[in-house]
Amino acid sequence: MPSLPKPSVESIRSFLTAQSKLPFSYSAVGATATFPPAGHVVDHTRIKLGDGESVFHSAKAALERWEHFRLGWVETWPPNVPIKSGEVVAILGRAGGLWWLNSCRIVYVVDESGPISKFGFAYGTLPGHAESGEERFMIEWDRGENIVWYDILAFSKPNHFLAWLAYPVTRRIQKQFGRDSAAAMHKAVGSV
């Protein structure tokens, strides 16, 4: 939902209340846990955050605080939505002089210990999102190599007519989000 002024807290709250009652806007719900479906664009960003358990725990805490969305031009509302299946979140982004208000629901959460410990979640788009698809955000600690990774996997296609009209711009924004989110996570664990 595009808007010239930044949406008010009241309008975001009303938007989320309406969106929370709606189904996902795509059929391959949960596919970021296996294989992205055909017919969607797939984006994958993966960076090394550092080494060791302290980096893993710092990265996990940053993900839980939604640091990966505190980019200056993108933010979540409410700012600290709990990372739990079923939670609905608004994603506000500023692009092309407009504020875009989008809605997503957390599809699944991963919290695994083992040779490769993982923490993360995926959210899927609701009808009030400019795109249709799913995005997974994952922290992985490979204990054998002692390396901590931040990994984003997304599949999408335009859902709003303006996203279709400005598709090359939409793709640049999606790539920019991946880079900026990775940089935000790197910064969040940089002092560890």
C-alpha cells in the first residue's frame, strides 16, 4: 500500500488488524525450508558474520530484535514483534518518494542445536504486500569450522500493479535490501 506521507501508527495498526485475518498471498507456504517454487524470482544473500559461539548468540539476539530491518529506509511495526509462528508484522519501506506499507506473517521458526546450530524464521506475504512470496532469515553456526553465517533466502513475484510497472526498480530494491540487511547484521555483531 503506497503513501506519500509516512503511515501513522493508527493507520498501521488498522492495516495489520485487517491483514491478520487474511490468508497468505501465495500457495507455496513454507517452501523456503525446502525448495522455492517455479515461477518466482529467487534471491539469496549469505555472509560470514564471524567466528564462535559469542557471535552466534549476538546474531541470534540481533535477529530477535529485528536489527536486520533497521536500515533507515526499511523498518518493522511493531518494532519488536516476537519471533513466533503466526505473528503478523508490517514492513514499512521508503522507495521512489513513497512509503510502502506491507504485511507479512511468520510461517515458521527454526531453533536447532547440533554440528550446525541454526536460529531463524521465515515470513510470508499477505494480500496487502507489494510482492507475493516468502523470505527466510537464518543464523547458522558451523561448529566444525567455527564460522557463523547470516543467510537470506527469498522467492517472490509482484503482487501490486506498481510493483509490476516498476519491476526493474523493484528488483534493485530487493537486491539493496539483501545487501543492507547483511550489513546491518554484520554491524550488530561487530563488537563481539
